[in-house]
Amino acid sequence: MSATRQLLRDAADRLRAAGVASPEHDAAELLAHVLGTTRGQLLLAPEIGDDQQQRYDDLLARRAAREPLQHLTGTAAFRHVEVAVGPGVFVPRPETELLAGWAIEHAAAITAAGETPVVVDLCTGSGAIAKAIKDEVPAADVHAVELDPPAHAWAERNLAGTGVDLRLGDLATAFEDLAGQVDVLVSNPPYVPLEAWESVAVEARDHDPHLALFSGDDGLDAIRVLARRGLVLLRPGGVVGVEHADAQGESAPAVFSDGARWEKVRDHRDLAGRPRFLTARRPR
């Protein structure tokens, strides 16, 4: 067995013992980060030096203490883009890429029809969704808002030069100037019930901003605000997509199904088959 393979095996065993959910992946990502290469090129990289070994050991210790992998590398991949992340901002998850893809498909369809789609990302956090939409639908008029100043600073960094209109503000009142003009509204809001504190992964509970995680006793407070705000921002026939917890596959869509305010309310599953986000359309 090569020295690199043995190094990775030992590192993965160390992370596994610490309860890390993806020990092999994280061990390889951290080593690639230290060596300035990619996971796919690790076995072709030169033998690790003493200084690099020390740095790798330090990063492994921090990951074993359940510091998020993305905080250690400083970046998170999201669809075809990369965003800088660290303390003070929610780390985007792979599941959210499906919600972003839904928004991208709708924006792209409007572009294909020869029009300019107006897209709004509420609770943008790091700016990952807004950046991905602008990357894949460059003609879209993309807007984003974040309430938390530290998170907004990260979004400002990630969206610089993209053409996305980023604002500091509350989802309940933002973009009054766009009222009735938005084609696609998208959001990954806080949705964890306060009572679910102990069930949240250590990486999120101890390192993600609580403002980005928790949303009232049932986790639906922000989603209720979105249901109201969407009716103000969207044009007739405009669509909204909202991420939620896997346990909210019925309760989150029910917020939008209450009354005749929204139509075509449906829920969507992630790649693991779990309820993940809802979509709805403002009646024409």
C-alpha cells in the first residue's frame, strides 16, 4: 500500500471514530487542500512533507472536533460555482442544489422565450443560490437579501462582480420596489424547530448562525412569512420555491395550501428520497 493510501486510511479511521459522517471524503478533501491539489489527483501528488503533515494533523484534529469541513478549507462547492464560507455564515448543503436547479430551470425558460426573468433569493446566506442562478442564467435579473450582517458580509464577498443586486434587510419587507414584478422567488430559510435543538448535527448546531437554523416552535415561522411576502413580490403566474426540513413534507406545503392564495402547491424530494422543498404559483 502506498504511503498516501495509508495516510488517508488512518485519517479516515480517526474521523470515523470521532463521529464524522463522511470520514473518507473529508480525509481526502483535507489532504488535497494541504497539498494544493484535488481529491482525484491525490495519488499522483508528491509525498507529503513534515510541515504539510503537521498542518494536515492540525486540520484533522479540528475536523474530529466537528468543525465543519468547509470552514477548514474556506470554501463550499455549490452546483457549478464555489463560495467562500467560514464563521458567521450558513454552509450551503448539497440538497439545496436541487432547489437552485428548479429556480434555474424556470429562469432559463423565461430567457428562452426572449424575456428577462426577475429572480429574488430571500435569506441568501452565503449567496450560493443567487450566484448559481446568475452563473447558469446570466441574462437573469437576480436580487438577494440577507438579514444577518456577518452573513451579509460573506454574501457581499461571494457576489462581488456577479451583477447580483445584494441588500441587507428582512425577508418580510425587502424589495418593495420589486412588488408584483418577480418571476421566480426562491429561499432556503431557517426551518429547524426550537425543540429540535439536540437533533441538529454538531457541525450545524455549534457553527452555523442560529438565525439561519431555527424558526419558532414548529420551524415554520419563516415559511409563513414567505407565503405572505411571495404574494406581494411575485407577478401573477410567478412561482416560489422554498426549502424545508425532511419532517416538514406535509406541514410546509400546508402553509401555502391554506386558503385560495396559492395554486399548484407541491412538494419535491431530494436525491435520497426525502421531502426537501415545496413549490407553488401565484394565481394569474
